[in-house]
Amino acid sequence: MDCVLLHGEAEGYIQNLERFPMRDVGSPRWSRQHEYIEKLNMQAILNASANQDEFVKELFVSLGKIPTLVHEMILIEVWKQKVFPVLCRLEDFNPKSTLPLYMVIHHEATVINLLETIMFHKDACEAAEDAVLDLVDYCHRKLTLLAGQAARGEIQKQDRITHTDSSHMTSVQELQRQKTMMEFDISLKALSVLRYITDCVESLSVSVLTRLLCTHNLPCVLVQLVEHSPWSCYTGGKLEKYVDGKWREIPPEDRVKMTKHEGQVWIALLNLLLKAECQRKYDFNNFNKNQLLKLRGFLTEVVIDQLPNLSDLQRFLSHLSVTDPAPPKKDLILEQVPEIWSDIMKENCGKWKAIAKYQVKEAFDPSENDLREQANRLAQTYNLDLMENLIPDKPKCGCCGSEGWKRCSRCKAEWYCNRECQVKHWPKHKAACQLMADTRDMPHNNPNISA
């Protein structure tokens, strides 16, 4: 099996993970930690997909670093909401390269992907400790955004921006587009994380249950996702579903097949509605009851055949339709509250523009030497052959989005469907291509050249 990190390397990386202030996002130290997390994410995926010893997960649990991951993710979530829009509005901001900015935007996706891999295990959920509350809040923010966009039909519009449209955008506008596209995938990964949290509600605190069922009423949010199905849409009369990070046309014989995302929603509903701890806590008032009963129309024989446990949910809903459960008892408890989001907001409130201006000067307008060094580190971080093994799809043309057959001979990082697309895309690709090619040809990156 290919390997990104050895056990000792992973241990060193995880042990040295730290919480950064907002001001330091994009700094050299932050960028180095981003590279650590990228490598840890790739190794965790390799371990899980090969059913090998998941030592990355074990190390995060034993070293108590899952809360640090959650902090990293929420820090970038806030940065994207508060600082990035200010950056885009600065008149004098015209960076030579958007690579440093893209790394920050992509960081949230990397962390949620890593959390999705390790939170599958019950001991990882327990090791998150108080950060589970922040994780629940994070998932709620992402899922309510997803449900709202699906209800308004906005998800299809976001994904249908073509490569032709994007070729006329400025580099900053292209980053804004990529951020929007990335948000959809992040929300679906948050759905998986939420489902894993609901798998182990018995071992989590009462405060987590209260957050899930009372504060955020997540059963009703999940009903909205079932109802609006943001991972499927019709384009030109053909059904498409979002599978493995891509929209795919579904042949007629597979249209009733449940996708991973649909399964995650149903399993989360099973956990939140049928587990005894949740039934005692949840308020089955008229509004909640009417929302939940909408699920009966989606529990067809075909769906239940694919997930037999849903027959228990069907029986529960049938019983709920003819009864009025007693309201939950009002217990007097000291409830924990999430702290990461509120602490970040409190620390940086009123400073967003100052932070943006500082980061433009210190992090997002690097010199040629800084860019070359950063490209060199990224070339060491990303093993292109290994990454291709992790991606189930064939590469896409960097110009038009069709299936790529021809790889750029200089940088080896971009693909094209034909020569015409390669020539058309060259003005946009030239700078990055030169940087990657020069980095690859440097003596310390060539094993055939002695030091």
C-alpha cells in the first residue's frame, strides 16, 4: 500500500498541532500546519479505504487533538464569512498568485474531510470532549444553509457555472466561485459527521442531546433535507445525483438506489427518533409531529428494502400519527455551551478590516521567492500519482470541464481534453505551470542530481 506518512511522522505532526489566532491565518506557520493536516488527511483516507490500521485516528484520540481540529475548521469558517469578503473588496488587492488564498479557502474542506474519516469511530466522538458541542453547532449551520438553498433551488445554479463562464472571471472572482462550490461539498461532509455523532448519543453528555434535539431541532432539519433532496436534480429531463464529489447522470434502472447522503440522513433520523434517550428528551409538539409525519410519504418499500431498519421508523411514525406523546420533563440542569465559535467572534469583533489589511501585506501578496518556496512544499505534500489513486474519477479538462486525456507536459498537474483547450487555457495556466515546473526541476527535488 502507498504511504504518505509513517506512524512516527504522523505522531509528530499531530502532537505539534496548535490553535492559531485569526490574525495568523495564511502565515508561514499556519501554512506549515495546513500541509501537516493535508498529509494526515490523505493518510487517514488511505488507511480507512484499505481496511488497515487507522493509526492517524488512534493518534488524534490518544493525543487529545480532535478539539484542535474543530477549532481549526471553525476558525476558517469564520474567516471565510468575515475576512475574505473584506479582502475581495479592497481596491489595491491584486495578488500575483491566488495560491495562498486558495490554500486557506480549501483548509476547511480538508479538516471536515479528515473529521469525517476519523469520527466514524465512537472513541473519536468521545475524545472530542466539549468540542462536540461546537461540532454540533457547526453541522447545524451547514445543514440549515443546505436545506435553505435546496428549498430555493439555488444548489443547481451554483453547480452549473461552466468553465467557459469562469474563463472571463478575475482571479479573485474565480476564488469566490470555488468557495461557493466547495461549500456544498463541505455541507454534505458535515451531514456525515452529524450522523456519526448521533450514533453514540448514549455516551455523550446531556448538553449534547439538548443541543441536537431542543436548541437546533435537528430532526426537523433532517426532514427538510429528505423533502428537498439537495443531492439530486433534473437537468434536461435527466436525473443527476451528487456521488463521490461529482454530479452524475443516473440511468433509469438506478434511480431508486439510495446514495450515501440519503442513507446518512435516514440513519441520523433513526438515531434521533428511536433511541430511548432521545425520545425522552424530544418535544413531539404539533409542529414537530406534523413535520416528522412528512417522512411517511418517503418510506416506500424500495427504500425500506435498502435500509431494513427503516421499518422500525415507519412503525414509530404510524403510532405517532394516532397519539400525542407527553411533553418532555423540564429538568433543571447546568448546561454546557459551545465556546469555540463565540470565543473567535468575541476576540475579533470589529477587527475584520484590520485583519484583512494585515494579511494582504503579510500573507497573501508573497514575493516570487516566497511563492517558489511554497510551491516546493506543496509539491512535496502532494504526490500526484498517489492522489490519482484516491480520486475515483478520471481527470477533467482545466478549460472546458470535459474528461481530460492530455496532461500538461511541463507541470504534470493540469489536464486537457484536446490541444485547442490547452492553448486557450495557457494564458491563465502559464504562471502556475512555470512555478510548478521550476520547483520540480530544482536540484533537491530531483533524485538523479547529487547535492
